[in-house]
Amino acid sequence: MSNPAKTRTAAVIGLVNPKSPANIGSVMRAAGCFGAAGVFYTGTRFERAARFNTDTKDISSRIPLNAASDLLDVAPADCKIVCIELVEGAISLADFQHPHAAFYIFGPEDGTISQQLIDHADAVVYIPTTGCLNLAATVNIVLYDRSAKSPPTTTGDVLIRASRDTNNRVKVRTHP
């Protein structure tokens, strides 16, 4: 069954030297749930730990997961570069209007996005929290915010039936 979220506007994800395979698995799941077109990552930490794969929905068979030496080299030409990072001068996610096509770049949990990437960004956005979130949580929040602020393509029971687990057949019943 096709994923109704895939009909939404284009989003591609870039990860700067992600720290753990668990985060990559969770990012891939978010990419599948919210219809991202692909995921790129830099660094070697993920490749060393890839045998501990946590992509439980096998999203990587449908959405490309590719290594890159430089995220700017793989940024899709039609996408605006949007860095997600806790840096001074960034725009709050609550106030951010997502571009139609975006290449979202996320920093590592134990570091930050380089000044070079920040300088090339069309927008730099932060999630207004006290403290920083983990990588997978950040990707989920940004993709959800993008989805929530986009015109719906499929909603209600049609989306629920297409998205829920095969073991879930529960319904809300109205009470007299």
C-alpha cells in the first residue's frame, strides 16, 4: 500500500556525523512516516556501527540512505538548505515557514553543524526547548512540524488505515 505522506512536498535529510545506529534507524523511520525523499550522512561513526541496524520498518529499501563526504555537494539543486541547530540568531521552529523543497541538515548530538554549513543555509532553525534533544527526536519534530504546516493530502480514516500497524483494528465508538 502506498504511503499518503509521500505526496507531500519534497524533503531531504542531511545528518552531520551521526553518533549512533539507533538514531539512524529512528531517522529512517521518520523519513518513511513523513515521506522524505532521501537521507545523507557524513562521518564514519554510523558505518562502523551499521551492523546494529535499527531500521525496523526496512525504510532503507524504499528511501535512499547514502554516505557523503560533504553535505553541500549532495544538496539537491531545487531545495533550500535549512540547518536545524541551537545557534544564536536562528529562527524558532514555531515561527518558521517551511519551503516547498527543503534539504534539512541536522548536527550530531555531541557536536554542532560547522560554520561553513550555517553560512550556506537559506535558513537556520532551532526547536525552542530547554536543553537539546537527541537527533532522532529532532528529526521527528521538524518533519512533523513540516507536515502539520502543509496542506493535507490525505487525512482521517483513509490515512489511519494506510498508516497503522496490521495488528491495529481499534476504532473510536460514539456513545449515545
